[in-house]
Amino acid sequence: MTVDSSFKAMDGQAPLLQVAGLTKRYGGVVAVNDLGFSLGKGQILGVIGPNGAGKSTLISMLGGALQPTEGNIFFNGRNITATSAASRARLGIGRTYQIPRPFLDMTVEENLLVPLYARSPFANRKIVRLECRALLEKTNLVDVADWRARDLPLLRRKRLEVARALALKPQLLMLDEVGGGLVDREIDELIELVRQVAPETDGIIIIEHVLRVVRECCSTTMVMNFGEKFAYGPTEDVLASDDVAAIYLGSAHKKQGRAEGANAAAQAGAEPVPDAALSQASHGLDSIVAPPRTPSGEAAPELLRLEDVCAGYGQARVLHGLSFGVKAGQAVAILGCNGAGKSTLSQVIAGTIKPTSGSLRFDGADITSMAPHRIADLGIAQCLEGRRIFPTLSVEENLLLAARRVAPKEQKERLDAVYRLFPILAERRGQAGTSMSGGQQQMLAIGRALMSRPRLVVFDEISLGLAPVIVDRLYTALDVLRKAGLTILLVEQDVERSLDLVDTAHIVSHGNIVLSGSAVEVRNHPGLKDLYVGAGHEEPRESVCV
Amino acid sequence: MQTQIKPAAHADAAACRTIAYSVVLLAVVGFPIVVPGALSSYGFEVGFRLLLLMTLAEAWNLLAGYGGLVSLGTASFFGAGGYMLMGLMNFAGLPVLPALLASAVAGAALAALVSPAVFRLKGLYFTVGTLALAEAIRLFMINTSYFGGATGWFAVVDPPSVQVLYLWAWVLFVFATIVLSLYVSSRLSIALKAVRDDEAAADQVGVRVFRVKLLAFMTASALMAMAGGLQAVKLGAIEPYGMFGISWSVDVLSVVIIGGIGLRAGPLVGTVFIVALSEWLADYPDVHLAITGLILIVVIRCAPQGLTGLAISLWRRRNGRRTQTGRADAAGAQSALERG
């Protein structure tokens, strides 16, 4: 109520958005607790925080998809707490979804016509078409205008998501992790797009794990933790804060180049804790890591061999003759940007996509045309992109599913080993798999892949959409597994972290391996930046990455 | 330059196709009216059924194919239309045409009345809810003496000849085709399809979901009620078991699913197939039912887009190679252009 009166006093000077005492409870769980902040006209606010901190819940409440349990939301000084989502959209609040939700069976153009017509139902058709065209050009979607949204790859879906929100001509634009899964070059484009649309809006809220976006776009940053405002202030100060480092940034803090901050973070206990826990976990991993069958003294034999593998979908060729091998006990990374063919490659290894030519051998056996479940039986486990947790099964059931034909005693041992590796899973064992935060789900996905006591695990994009501190945790676990003798094939976009872990790396571009070598060689290769990181602005947009 | 005109041209082409399709269809079906002796009275009899079912299927296709509202409540609106028409003709002495318009209003009003309840249900629950609605209305009509109870009503005027009925059914079908063609090619269908694909996301981009669904529901129900009214005229006597019978709801569903859900020609193909089958097996009702069920299962399993969808994909596969290469070339040219 006090907020209400203070608003009348400010009259006309009201900020674009004012949130007071915002709370969302699900039963006993508090997702957002007594949150208050305001967004001035022309401001760009970054919201960061660990997975499960309540960031997406906040966006949903601002957008109207969720009703807050308590608290008020004011937009241009008007209380919109009880206003429907559709009306808020018409008032000028546009949002994107963390996982893109385009209208799948409509064309890209039709997807944009939905908000355009919703905003002005009686607008002249030709003018609307022109607006639509302009949006398609701005978001680089012209060439797929008459594709069904279902046929778009993830990156394009994300762009469509942004385009659709922009079609509302929003005063307030809310971007929910649009940077997740993009490589540097694409993030450059995203930052450029945000800067381009900023003058057309009155304010932007960006939820992001990609810190560069926050650093370069947002003047102010809010950190959320356990549903509460943990820190709020100018972006530089917030990102330099030791407390924020401890709960969220983890090792990403170090890369900022502020040495004293990093030391403080280490003292604050950001990193040693998981390490200590994990060093204990590394004992007794035998039950989930099959030892490489190497006669001692000999060079490790090749466990997996791809020879000249070509694959694709219908008319589209994605892989053009890939050849590489993974030796027993080795960790190998496949790096590349979106659309390079990495995910297709992991599907080919899993057997869910059959190569059109070339061959795959695993431990001497030809697996080129083997059914996926037989390949899994041979000892190749998949930690799939997007986690793919079974939502109706509990955490423990998800794990046990991967060890079905194993004696109960052995099952117990494997479960214990996974729980030692990720103790949080033991705490949550009875909970539904997808009810956990993103980071915990990823731990579950990794645990599930290990439950079959595999000889080789393919980890596909495990860092996608996770807070830096969680990614640290996952990579520490992978390191423990590697040291325990697990053969690892890592499919990743995060070059730095991958190269820290693996022995050998292959860079894939356009379905070809363009650079191979040891982690050190690849890291120091002068071509790496041009090939992958994409600082080269002289190249036309998209030619490499899409 | 070229890409700038493309989408508009694309939409115009789609509109042209719809118009051409409608004209050909109307001409073929309307032909027996103009040419005397083109059909026997048996032919007109079958033709009437065909047109009625086609109207119902078109209306149902708008709901299910474009709006994602798979309804098993067709009988509610069909029956309501029949009773409205018969009541007005018997007790108010209204001629058929105004009474038919009144049944349309009755159908739309019933839809508006039940919408707050049935729209609370999503997906399969909506389907079950509409089924329950139809059954509830049927039981209500049987047990209420005010509407003639289980015996129903008899028409006080004699039904017109089968030729006249065919003409009216044709007019109704033309009307339904025009209404639905306009609906489907307009911006109304954009919002409707968005609601079908993702209700929450549609809400979030400003689509008023309830209104969009209600408009489609009322439009379809009005057409269904008019079809029911026409059936009442033909029968001359109506009772709840027939007018509110579940078979109307199920027949329409099988017609559209076998024909091809969400496709413009789906209802037509499905109706022709179902009516032909039922005429062919008219002497063996049990076999007919079993075979229809079997076909439904096979179609759902093997051709989810129905017979029309199957035909289109076979056609594309036959002529496909050339067009596909053409498309790939275009795509290649496009990316080459982008690369500079």
C-alpha cells in the first residue's frame, strides 16, 4: 500500500516497471520471496543467479503467465498484478521462453503474424506484411520465412522467439537465456541485436548465464539466490563482488582478470568444497567405471574408431567424412559451433542415425548398422543433449533404468557410487526427475549414463544453460571420472573448459574435422580463433555457424 | 528484391487454390440440381446425406484441425438445431428458412453457454467433456416432457421432396464452404492456429485465447445446428435418441480423420469415402461398423494425415525429385548469395 501512495507522489515520473513484495509459493516451496526492484525508462537490467534461483518464475510473473502469491507489479505506474497475460502483451510487455516455444505447425512468417495481428487486429494486411518482413530481416530469418517452425534448428528457434517478442513492439522486453548454447560469434550477434533494439524499447530485462551479454549490455544487474534479491547494483560492481562469486560465478570469476577477487572467492570457499567432496567420491568408482582392458605395458588400443563417416537428414548432408579414434582411457573433445554437426555425430555413435557411408568400430566390432540398444549393450553410454530425464520417474528410478539387468547388490553399489559423486541426488532420490533444478538434472543425466558401467561415455553439451559454478562442479566430476579410467568423448561448445579436461581435441566445422591435436596444441593453434571463436568480422554473418 | 514479394505471393497463391478448389467442388455437387434427371431419387437421398455430413465435417475440421479442439459433442449442436427448427415450425408456424437461421443462432448460443465449462478442459479432457455434454443433453431431452420426451416431435407440415432437400443441403454446404474458406484464409485462423500449437505462448504474445476459441466454437456450432435443422426437416419427426445420438459425433470424427485432419480437402474426401462404404455395405450393418473401425485404426496408425495427406505425399514422391532438387538449388543459391 505504501508503494501505491509513493507512486501517486511521483506521478508521471513513474519508472517503467516497479515490483514490490513479489512472492510466489508452490505449496511449501518458495520460488520467489519478497522481491522488490524497479526498472527505469531506458534501463537494461541483467538478472543472474544459480539455476533454481527463481529467475524464470520472475519472468513468468511479470509476463502474466503465473499469478504471484503476494506482492504487486506496476507497469508505467499502473498496477497490472491482476491483468491477464494477453492484456499485458498488448500493453507492451514481450518475453521469450528459455526453451523456445514457437508455434510449431505454423510457418516462421505466420509465427510473427500472430503477435502483429494480436496487437492491431484490423491493421492493413500489406503494412503488416512489411513489418513482418522487416522483423525477419532484423533477426536474420528471411531465408526460412516459409519453413514450418518445427523444422527449425534450435538456434533459429531462439531467433524466432526474439522476433516474436519484438513483433509486439514491446516497451518492456524480457529475454530469458537467449544466449544459452551460442558460441562467441553468435553472442556477438546477440549483443549487437540487443543494442539495436534497445532504443525501440523503454527497458529490457535480460536473464542470462552468458556473462558477456550481461557485462556488455546491462547497466544494472540483480543477482537472485533462493528466490531472493542477493545483490543489486551497477553491473561492474556486482560481477566483481566476492559474495556473488561464491554463490554463482565460480571459476568464471577468475577469467575476469581481477586476481584479488579470485583469491577472495577461493578463500570464501567457492571451490575447495566440491573438490574435497569429490576426492572422497573417487574411491570406489570401480562399480560404475569399467576399467580399460589394457594389457599392462602396451600402448592403449583404440576403443572407438570412426572411418570416413558421412551422415545427414534426408537431403541435408551434415557430416562429410569424419575420421577419428578414441583410445581406451582417453578423454577426447569434439568442439565446434552450432550446426557444425556435433550432435549429429553423437547420434551416429549412439546408432540413432545411421551413416550413409563410412564405418564405426567399437572395441574391434563393427557397429555401423547395429541397433542403438545393442550398441548400448556393448558399453557406449550417452549423456544426451538436453538431459532427457524421464519426468514421471523419480531420481532413483531414472538411475536404475540404466541398470535393469543387473543383480540387486550390484545395482546398490552403482547407486552408491553415483550418490557419492553427486550427493545431492541421494537427498532428492524420491523426487520426480524433472522437478529438480537444471544443474541437478544434468547431474542425474550424467549419473544415469554411468549406471550401465559403460566403457565409453559420450557427454553431449553438458554445460548448456547452467550457472558457471554448476559447470565447474560438473567438470570436476568429469575429471574424477577420467582419472578413474573412464573413456570420455566430450561434445562441447565451451572450448576453455573442454581443453582443460581432455587429452585430444578435434574442431569440427561444416561436418569436417578442421583441426586436431592434443589439448595444448589446439589451445595454442593460431587458427583456433578464426576457426571457432569467430572474432573475424570480415567474414559474412552466419557463413560458419549456421 | 525477389524475396520481398515472395510471402505475399505465397499467400495469394494459397487463396487462389482455395477459391479454385471451392468453385470446382460446388460446381460438381451442384450439377444434379441444374440438370434434371441426372440423379435418381436414391441418388438424391445419398447426395443429401453426403452434403449434410460434409457440412458437419467442414465445421468439425475448423475446430479440430485449425483450433486443436477435438470435440465429441457434435450431436449436442446438431440436435439443438433440429429441435429449434421443429419447435419454431410447429408452434410458431415459421417457414423453413427463418427457422433454419434461428437454429444457427441456437447452436451458437448453446456453444457460448457451455464454453466457460468446456474450455476449462484441455486436450483429451476437452474431448471427454464435450462427449459428456452431448450425453447429458440427450438424457435431459428424454426425461423432460416439455420437449416431447422420448417420443419427440412430429412435424405438422409434410417434408418437401428429396430434390428440394438436396437443393437446400447444397445451399447450406455452399454457405459453410464460403464461411470456412474465409475463416481459414483470414487472420482469424492465424490466431486460432497459434492457440492450437501453444496456448500459453499465444497468450504471452497478446492473443485473447478464450475469445479466439469461442469464435471458432460458435461458428462451427452454428453450422452444425443448421445441418441438424435440415435433418429434422427431412425426417419429419425427431426424437432425442436420433438427434442427440452419439453416432453423429463419432461419424464426423471418423470422416475427418480418415479424410485428413486440418487439410482443406480432408472432410470432402472422408465423407465420400465413408458414405460410399456405408452404401456399399448397407445390407451388413455389423460388418460395416467393424470395417469402418478397422479403417480408422489403420489410417491413424499409417497415415496420420488421412487419405488426402497420403495422396499428397505419394504425389510429391512421384514428382518430387525434380521439385526437391529445385528447392535445394534455391537454398544453395540463397546461401551462396549470403556468403557474397
